[in-house]
Amino acid sequence: MFKRVVVLLLAVCGSLIAWAQAADARVWRGGTLRGIRGQFRTIQAAVDAASPGDWILVAPGDYKTTSAHHPKGGSKFPAAVLITKPGLHLRGMNRDTVVVDGTKPGSSRCSPKAADQNFGPDTSRGPTGLNGIMVWKADNVWVQNLTACNFL
């Protein structure tokens, strides 16, 4: 009997903790959907504003990067979108129409042409390359329901 009470008490406490954490989570919107603009124009801006446990919903669009983001202690690993906060949920609203694209602005979506590629920052040895969506030293991050193309 005592064992059942302890197990039940632990289950209730665990549920309350999970509920309390979820109560603080926010949903951020990136891009524009049906003429309604989200709070952020870029995915990285939404990631930067988010707190652990937040959701970032990305509207359909072709998201090209014009800059590289480097994690602390990882300057050799540039990324178009860098996530360093634990517990974030990055979710596209449609895997076929939400595209994180490694081609240059102005090029067609996921262009295979060499001239359209964004090879990342230049160094004395040439371009470093560019990762797409990179999760750096952050636990429990979810990236779902989107497409990434033309990255390393």
C-alpha cells in the first residue's frame, strides 16, 4: 500500500513539474502565413529571441541566409541557423514549402547551379562551407517538418 502511494505521489509531482515548465513556454512565428506576418523575418532572429522550452513555428517560404553564425568555441563551424538553447522546438508548418536554403539570395529554390551556391565565409584557404541548421551543445532540441537544401 505504501509503495503505491509513493508511486502515485511521484507521478503527480512529475506531471506538475512538466505542466509548470510548459506553462512558461511561448510560441514564436517566423515568416508570413496568409498575409499575417510573424514576429520575426528570419528563423535565426526567432531562435535568438526564444527561451528554453519555446516553440518556433516557421511559415512556408524559401529562407536563404546572408550571414553565417558561429558558436562560441566553434569558429570553424558556421551555420545558417544556430541553436544553442536547450529545449527549443523548431517546426515548419509544411515540410514541402518551408525550405532552409543554402543558395544565394535571388536564386531559385534549392538551385543545383554552382554559381548559386553559398559556400560560407571566405578564408585565406577559400570558403569554409556552411552548415544548415546546427544544434550546438543544447539538449532536447527538436527540428521538424521542414526541408534543408544545399548545405554541408
